[in-house]
Amino acid sequence: MTKKQVLRLIGLCYGIVLMWNLGFAIYDAAADAIARATGTLQTRTLDFTDFETFQMTIESPTRAVTAGSDPQLILRTPGTRVVGAAFTIHFSEDPGEVTLYYAQEGEEFSSEKKIWGKPKNDGSYVFTLPRTRIDTLRVDPTNQPGLTMELESFTLNGARDFLSYFSFTYEDLFFFLICPGMAAAALAYVLERISARKSRT
Amino acid sequence: MTGFLQTMASFLALCAISALVARHTRLPAALAPLPVCCGAMVWLVVAGYCGVLLPAAVLLMAAGAASLVFLLASARRGGFRKLLSPGFVLFCAAGAAFILLFAVRKPMAQGWDEFSLWATAVKLTREHHVIYSAAPIGWPWVGTQKAGLPTFSYFFTLLGSYEVWRVYAAYAVLLCAVWAAVLGTLSWKHWKLAVPGAVVMFLLPYFTVYQRDIYCNFTYLSTYGDIPMGILCGGALAWYFHAATLRRQPADGALCRVPGLGLTQSFAPLKHLPAALRARLFAHSGEAGRIPLWPLALMTAAITLCKDTGLPLALIVAGVAFMDLLLCGGETKEQSPWRARIWLPKAGLFVLWAAGAGVLFLASGRYISSLGVAQGSVSTTGSGAQVSQGAMLIEGMKLLLGIAPGDIGAQFADKFAAIRDEMVSLFLPGELHQITIVGCGLFVMLFVWAVLALGALLCDNRMQRRSMALYGVLSTMGFFAYYIFIGFTYVFVFKGEGVAAMRDYNRYINTYYVMWVCGAFALLLLAAAQGSRWRSFVSWVAACGLGALGGVLLLSAGGASRRVLVAALVLLCAAGAAVALRKRLSGWQDCLTPAVLMLAALFLVRFTQLVQPQLSVIDYPDVVYNEARQIEQRAQAVRAQLAPDDTVYYVNSTDDGLGWFRYSYELLPQILAYSGGGGNFADVVRARGTEGADTAAHRSLEEFAAAVSLCDYLLLDETLPAFWEGYGDLFADGGAAFLSGETMLYRVELRETPQYEPVTRDDVIAPDGKEIDADGRIKDIGDGLPKAQKREKLLDAQTVLTLVPVEMEVPAA
């Protein structure tokens, strides 16, 4: 292959993966919009009383105190398809690890289906869930005992900015760098071999 | 941003020197960064031993700046195309990317040994501009570990202030130099090998992950020296294999061979030297002469400076390189390698490589010994060594061979037998014996052999095949030698009865496994770059076999989107192989390329199986550093209250030692006194008065007061009620300020009579006749006294130690 062809091939592989990702983002945005229009995807606002709790004392719908190092808020049968969750909780101390588990009916929670929360600048946590069937959610809002939590808001399937469908993580960037490059190398190898074969025959 | 630019300045200095070396010598560009980085490490450590670390570091930085200026000033002469090799570009790009990532994310130290040694050592070096062993720290510092990695990291913190992410960046740059060496002589026409090669090298440190991580994996986010040393050893081997291959390759060979500008062409004054002298001095520069192999001595020296176990590894590297040079040197059949004219120069090179390691090892020992005499606090034979290394080897070999041991060996006979049995058992498959991504030690050996066998099976170059076979044999012998050496250290150096002495087994052994795989992979890449030998069905079966293995492993990979991507990749490779088989191709060369691609895919799949990328250096959540950040903030608040020469006593009732190490690290250059090693104070009431007890928990009130009196402040971290029951009388406020969260710090004062009125921050009540300080405090009669005299004063029946709360802003928990 000539240098120009190689560059084209590499560009093509990166382009295809980029388009693939962009296509999926657009598909997700469109699917959510349609689901909202048809009512299968609803925005729900929750408070502490909507959850089963573990190692936690509910003092009011918006106030709770943790009673152990593994407090949990469990939501079964959310009543809608779940594609995202967001909450703002004011903690009396640094909450430590904030995580969210998701599972299908009858399935145990596992670290394989766990998302680690990253606080935004305003202190809220936003979780984007995979597009799979989700019947149960579990939020571990902290790993600190004796901590008071004031719930400002907890929203399932909150309205999303269209551009948010196109946001990427460091992990996405890593795989975007590696996979198309590897694919281009493999593809170039195959094309070169086919081309060499043809020229011999 | 400032930290990023300051770290980049150090990196650019190394890049510029590497570029200069590559441009003006015959060394391929990708082979320049590793000797330059190792040379920088050796230069700084030697300068540190001579007490001129700071000038040496400044000189190195200046050399980098001068190189850059020279390169730019002489840009018209060209020679830059040579720098655009895959390896050199990868070194520059990946190094800059790591620095940028760490500057943005700012990871923090979190491992035990980071606080007890590695990160603390760099911080000490940075604060005092001396080798860390010579820096004041105020506790029985086990400063006998080699100073290579901390001192190399110091160069990356030279500008600006110390931050641990800059140390991680230094480690990453060293690893990137190894990546460049592994890609070595590959040119852009080998890009299909360079891409998977870079992927494998990035993932190589994860070779030591042995189970599914559900917590954050700190590979690349740690200052531990084991993995970097292993990869550096592998890099040295890779560097040698590329250089040696290029030496024996004809001018029109497959590998990258771009001549440099030559020193005599570039530096005008050199042209005036007599021609004979010029040829002798600069035979290795520019177009004349062959690729020089002496820089391997810099690498063996750097390996020795990484850790105490570096010397045997460096000697193994030198031994493998020497035997390869001797038996695969590229001589014709008529030139027997055993002729003196052939082997003598090679033996000379081996002596040079071994001397590089040996001299630095001895120099390090002498330096530490000199400190031991001066400070009286460090061992001269290694960390906690019970016998010298020579005696260890002799007695150990006697025990191993069943010869009657001497007096020293006889003491360890039972322990030797227990550890020998355990180490044999751990090498073989068994429950809990899995220590790498491919399993136990035996599987690692099989994996390395499989990679080498595949390369040797398919490689088109006779000498390369011989080189791979030789590496298989020698590296296996080296492994058993190293394994036995580690066993000896468990028997003779590590404390503890029987197998209880076998701490961190996988960490120490994994160093060799990483080196082993790295060397094998470098040879596979070289073989692939030189083309395939067999053009038959067998070649393809071998390549497809590796692909099938990747496919099988793929079945259990986690993460749907990733699985789809990797599946597509493997299928693509498999499709290529299938096309080949279907058409019964008989003339296809380059069948090692899919093997390398499959290997990279296999690594990627195993990586995604065992490590969650969002819990690794790629995308870790900030919350993993919450605790570290909190302690850092608290330590900063404490430091704000201290004068430069103040020492602090640390109390934590629930500490196992880690808390003390953390505060010791965070408070530097302020001195946190030994404080009983951070032991807990929980059972003080029960243990009070226990005779002979020397831990913090067993101190009486008087002993505790005497220990605290040597310090200026008392730092309270965590306390239990028993602590207040035992020592509450010493506190002017009974501990109220600490318990209410107003302070963590108490000032140590000596007073003439006990039990003053409680002293508060705002209202100091002075008993009649007592002298008042200028700041309104009751005068501390120990003020201005040397600490030893202060303690003597305390023993006077008329004085008592009192702890006065210090007003400070305590960061929220």
C-alpha cells in the first residue's frame, strides 16, 4: 500500500468509529425522544420514602441519617424504562464513595453492574445508565456512618440536553485511540495480502 | 497549568538530548531515549553521592536547553526525518500525554510503601536537594533502598514544588522510553506492528493483575519500584536486541537504518583533529562504524539503582546480552565465536555492562555505609539484613545443594526448607497461586516460550531464530537464578518464622515476569519486522491458533460495547487468516504480523476482563482520593501553625502505622517525630506501667510525657476514651478543644508547677508570680532550650509538661 492509501485507510477507520459513535448518540437521543412521546420513558421525581433503605434512618422525605458504612437506597419496579438518574444531596460530611448499581429482576447486585459517581461542580451526581432492561436500582450515597443527608432532588430520566448525548469520558477516548488503529493495521494487512495475491495471479 | 509546564520542561530536556543523540549518531532515534533517561538517572545519583545533586540537575536541565537551541539553530542542516520514527514519536507523544493527564487529574499517593519509602524519598530529595537517605527525617529511616527512581523523579520536580503526580509522570516517561526501545528499529513501513506493539507495551504493567478488580487499580498511579524496574530490564533487553540485530543486518536489511549527521560534521572544531584520532574517537558517530553497544552499561547501572534486587537482574540482562552477542553475533561460519579476536571484545563489553551495575552497587553501599556511621541510624547491610549478601549466597547454595551448612546457615535450615517447599508450590498451578493475567509462574514460563516458539517458528532470519531460542534458554535459567535469590532473601533477610517471612511474594517475582514477557515481545516484534520464513499451512495454523485463543478469552469479556469493538477486531484478524487458508496461499510472507496483532488483541481482552478501565489510570473516579485529599488538607492546616524547625509528636489511637506514615509524608519538610511508629494508644490504661514495653501503647504517663517533651507540638489524629483516661492530665484543657473539633494541635510547654487553671486560646490565666510571654502566654521554661536539655528539665521534679491547644482551622472531615 502506498503512504497515501495507508493514511486514507487509517482516516477511514477512525472516521467509521467516530460516525458509529455519533450515530449511536443520535439514535439514543431520538429513541429517548420517541419513548418520552409514547410514554414509555417518564421523568420521575423521588424522595427518600420511595426507596427501600438499608443502614439508614429516614427522618423525613428529604432527610435521612446513615446508620452504617454501607447505607443503601433501593428502588424496585421504577414504573418506567430507566436510562438515567440524577440527584443532589447535601451531606453533613464528605460522603466518600457514591455509587449506583442496576440489575434485572431476580438478579443480584454486582460490581459488574456498578457506576461510580462523579460530583459535578454544583454538587449533583448524574448517572447515565446502559441501554438495557433495568428493574432495580440501588444507590449507595455514601460509605460513611452517622452522616446526615438533605435531599434536594432525585430525578429518574431527567430531561437531557441534546449535546449531553455526545459527551465522552477518558475511557471512551482511550478506546477510540486504540481500537480504530488496531483495526486499520489488521485491515491493511489483509488488503496488502489480497493485493499481493492478485498481482501474482 | 504551571505544574504541567514545569514538568514538561524536564521532559523536554530529556527529549531534546535524545533528539540530539539520535540526530548526530548512528543510534536509531527510538533507541536514544532509554539510554538518555538511564544516563540521566545515573548522572543524578552519582552527583548526589558526591553531594552536588542540585548543580547536576541544573546542569542536566541546561544541557537539555542547549540541545534544543542547537537543534533549532542547526535546523537547516536537516537530520530531523530520522527523529520521525514510530518509537521516538511514541516516546514524545505518550510522555506528553501522561504528563497532561496527571496534571489535569492530579492523582495522589495512597499505598503504604509510597508513604514509608517511595514518595517520601522523592519529597525529601526535593526539599533538601540531597540523596533521600541523607535527608533529615527524625525517625529511624530505612534509607538503604537504592536512590535511582526517587532521584530520577526529583528531576521532574526540579522546577516548582513537589507534587506526587509529577513523580508518576517521571515513572511514566521512563516507561515510555522503554516503549520506544521495544519499537526500536521499526520504521513507518512497519506501522502495522508498531500500533499493536504500543498497545501491548501500555498494557504490559497490567500483566501482574491476577483477578477481577472491583476497586481502583493503581497501576501507573503508584511510586512502587517493582514494575518499573521489571519493565526497565525488559527495555534494556529490547534495546540490546534491536541494536544487535541492526549490527548484524546487511545495509539493505528490513530494519530502519538511517545514518546520523555525525559528530565531526556537526561540530566544526572536531574537524581539525587528526584524521586517525577522529576516526578512533568518533567511530560510532554518524555514518562510520556500527551501532554502539556500550550504552547498555547505562541501563544495567540504572537497573541496579532501582532497587536492592536490581543487581541480579542487571547481571542477568548483561549475561543474556553477552551470550547473544557471542553466539548470534552474525559472524560467518568460518569465523568461530571462540577465536580470541572474536570473543575478547565481546567479553570486554560484558565486563563493561557488568561493571556498570557492580560499580554503582558498590558505590551505593559505600555511600549508605558512610551515612550509617554519620547518623548511627541506618543499617549498612540492607534493610533489616541479618547476614551479609556474600554469606547469604554461600550458605544458601550449601543448603540448596544439600551440603552441610556453616554456623550461620545451620540457624536457617528449618526456615530454608519451609520457604523452599512453599516457593516450589507457588510456582506450580494451585488455588491462590495465580499472580499474573495468565496464571501462576509455570504458565508465565509457558506463555513466554509460546511467544518465542511462534516467533522462532515463523521468522525468516536464521540468526533471529537462534537469538530467540537462546533467549528462551538463558532467560529461563535467569529466572530460576532470580527465583532462588529471592528465596534466599526470604530466608536470610526477611524477618519472621518459616513462610511467614514470605511477604509480597508476587510483587517481587512479578518484576522478573514483566521483564521476561517484555524481552520475548521485543524479539517477536523484531522477528515480525524481518519477515516470515514458512509459507505454508503450518504458519497460518500457528497464527490462527493465537487468534482462536483470543476469541475464546473474548467470550467472558465484560462490557457490551467494548466486547463488540474487540470482537470486531479479532474477527477482522481471523477473517484475514481465513482468507489465507481458504485460498491455500503458499507465497504469503509477513504472517507474524497477524500474530502480533492477535497478541495485542489478547492483551486488550484480558485487560478488559480483569481491570475496569473506569477504575484505572484511564478514567479513575476522583473519590478514590477523598481520604488522601482530606489528610493533605489537615496536614496543610497543621503546617500553617508550625515554624520551620518545629518537630511534631503524632497520636492516633486507631492507627496501624499508616496514619503516622501519611502525616509524616504530608508534613515534610516539617519533622513528625517517630512517636512510637504510629502505634495505637488505645489500651494505655491496661498497659500502663508494663515493664519493658516500648510501644506507644505501653507507655506510662511519665514515659509518654518524656517522649512528647522532645517535640514542640503534639498532633492528635484519632483518639479513643482510653487515651484521655491515660494521658488527659497532660492537657491544659483536658482535650476539650480537640474533642470539639476546634484543633488538632497542642503546643508542648514545660511549666514549673502542675495543674494550672485550664488555658484557653482567648483567656490565659496566669497564676501569681509566673512570668508571662510577650504574646500573653505563661512562659514556657523550656523555650530556647535544646531538646535534650528540655527533656532533662522535665525530669526535674519542679517541672511538668503541659499541652496547650493551638488555635487553627480544622478542615471538615
